[in-house]
Amino acid sequence: RDQPERWAGPLLPELVHLAAHQQTHLSPAQAADVVVDMFLYGVGVPRQRTQEPVEENISGP
């Protein structure tokens, strides 16, 4: 069934906000990942990650 045009744009930030505030064990970034994965792949279907997460050096040189 087709969804109304442009429905995902306004819904996505609301879902991220809800997930970040209701799932206190997740960081905001993790909550966003969960919501985006759900949007792209469906509920309960874990994304198959092909690469290890990139660690950033935030302490500087």
C-alpha cells in the first residue's frame, strides 16, 4: 500500500525524539540508528552491517 507523499520527513524526527527519550539505555545516536534501521529495513529485522564501526580520535593529535 502506498503511503502519502512526503509523510516520512516529518515523522522521522518525531520517532528519533521519542526513541531517544523513552529508551534511556540508548544514546541519541543509537536511538537514531534504531529508528533509521526500522524505517529502511522493517521492525525486528536487524541490519546486516558489512563494516566495523569507525572510531574517531576526538582527543586530537
